[in-house]
Amino acid sequence: MLEAAIVEADSQGQPQCIVIVDAVGQVLGEIRMTGAKFLSSKSARSKALTAASLSVPTVSVPEPVRPFIAAATGGDVTGLPGGLPIAFDGEVVGGIGIGSGSGDQDIAVARAALAAVGADAV
């Protein structure tokens, strides 16, 4: 997944922070590509945790509750684009979070990583 995400980020010309977690939020893989914003590592982790915990893309977090849920979880839950659940046959086994590009770039990198392992499309 990391390799596929890096290839997609390179093809966009946008270095990214990439974080992959399992279903309970343990980090399985993480990289900050040279040139990616270092603070985006934190948002990428939050995106991965959100997607794994809620079993939905991060953009599914309702806009009105985003600031409150972020505050209540110390920033571990976010509605920023770029977090997708990792699922096989409908069973969520983790999450991936991408940060440092635009929302569309982040989502495209996450989708490329999911496609590389045959995870369910979101």
C-alpha cells in the first residue's frame, strides 16, 4: 500500500505523508515523503484513525460536529479529506490517511493504495 501511494503521489508531483493503521489504530506503516509538510504527518494519522474507527471516509464526518469531535478526541478524529477505511468484503480491517496535498490529491493517493491490495472501493 505504501509503495502504491508513493507512486501515485509521485505521479501527481505532490509529496505526501502516508499513514496506515489496523482496525484498532495501531500504525502498520508510515512515511513522510521528502518535501511533504511535516505537520501533515499528524493530520494523516488522524485521517487513518478516523477512517478505521468510524468505518467511513473522513469526509463523511458531518461538518457541524467536526470542531467538537476533534476537540473531544484531542485531534484524533477529523473530517478533512484523505482518510479512507481499508475493507475487504465489507469488513473494515484498518484505515489509511494521506496528507500534504489538496483534498482531491490526498483521496486519489489513498484510493491508489486501496486498489493495490484489492480493498473495497469507497
